[in-house]
Amino acid sequence: MTGSAQPPPAARLRRESPFSDITVNGQVIPAAAIAAEAQLHRAAPDKPLAPWSQAARALVIRTLLLQEADRIGVRAVPLRLGEGRRETDDEARTRTVLEGALRPEPPTEAMIAAAYAAGNPRRFRGPSLFEAAHILFAAPPTNAVGRARAKAQAAEVLQILGTAPDRFEVLARERSSCPSGANGGRLGQLSSGDTVPEFEAVLEALAPGELSPEPVATRYGYHVIRLDARADGDVLPLETVRPRIREALEKRAWTRAARRYIESLIAAAEIIGIDMTPSGAADRPSP
């Protein structure tokens, strides 16, 4: 139709064939680069192609930020990130663009107080104490065969304990790879942070006297865990946790501001090969 109004840049979008290049304001992101980036994204069992879409969106956003850095003449100095790592030039430039563009709303005292009042009390407790026991079937993460065998052995012990829970100490002495096995698997008193996160998450979820319903995987292998007793820490006053809440609210505000800013860059861009609008879904290659 002649004489009709031109659509905004974001609407001038053309879908491409699966696994195709993407063009951002005339700059091509090769399909090979998207495939390489997709290796850094994990696929869910029901969405095996999601890493491609996630990688494509991440590279489009990175390209838009670098284009904006070029437009405003950003020359950034990479920061040291600890453990011998430094930012790349591109990371430094995108960070500098965001730092200059974002103006997140700082949290007020009223917002902090409201977050404290609305929060799960467990978030604001002092360290919990646990009395626990376990049976460990050791297997390092790099040994897939050993991990499978350890998981099966732990499941077998759980099945035995389901009908004979009083055999826990005997089985720990006979089968546990941990030195605590000699003590019937008892670990003594544990405080929050004393164990790896996966182990502690199970302790938090169990009631005293309960066994873990399934083998618990950690970097050490698979565990059968029994919680014997627990004492939750006291709820901490607002004055104690104010810095923690303020930091969480600041991060949330920064994330919201960054999302709005990136959406504005997308809306002003001509992007071919992927739908980056908030209501649109990224191109998903056909199986």
C-alpha cells in the first residue's frame, strides 16, 4: 500500500531460517558465533533448543551496547576481577555504558522497613544449629560411572532404612566412605555454612528424625542424610540486617533500570532474524 506510515524500526523484523545469522543495525552476528555462545547456556530437558535462543538474545544485547559505546565514544579501562582475571575491553565498555545510562532509584528507609516486614523470617535469622548424621558413597564429579554407582548404592540404603531405620548406624559403619562412619555417621553439631550448600539445603528442609527422601548429590558423592535435631537462630533485628536488605533492593533497582534501558535500545534498533520485543519469543530452530 502506498502512502502508508513506516513502522517503527523494531517492527521492521524479518524471520530467518533456523540457525541463521542475525543482523543488528546492519552488523551481522554470524550463526557460528551464536552456536559458540550457546555452549555456555544450559538446556532444560523439555527445551533442548533454548540455549540457541538465549545465546542469540545475549549477543544481540551485547552488540547493541557496544554500538552505543561506539556512538558516544566510550573508552573504558578494564577492571581487575580477582583471581587473576580482568575484564575484556568489550566487558569494560558495556559496563561503562550502563553505568553512565542507568539511574536506579535508591531504596528509602520506608522501602527497607517494608522489605523486612514482608520477608521470610528465615532470611533474617542468625545461624541455625543442626545435629545430623550421614552415610557417604564417595565419587568425584569427573567420574560418571562412579557417580552412577554411588547414587544406586545410596538409593539401596535408603530403601533398607525405609523399613529398618534403626540400622542407620550399622550401615554407616559398614558402608560410609566418610570417617564419621566409625561413629555411626554422626557429624556432631553443625552450624549454617559448615557444610556444602546442597547438604545444608536438605538439613533446612528436614524435620528432626527424618531421612533425606532421596540420595543427595554433592561434589563428594551421594549422601543419605538424617537430621537428629535443629535449633533455628533468633530473628535478627532490622538494624542488623539493614545493609543486607539495602544491597538487595539496590541490585533489584539496578536490574529493573538495566532492563528498561536495554528495551529502549531494542525499540530503536533494526534487528533481523530474531524477535526481541518483550511480547515476542526468540526464534526457535525446528527440531
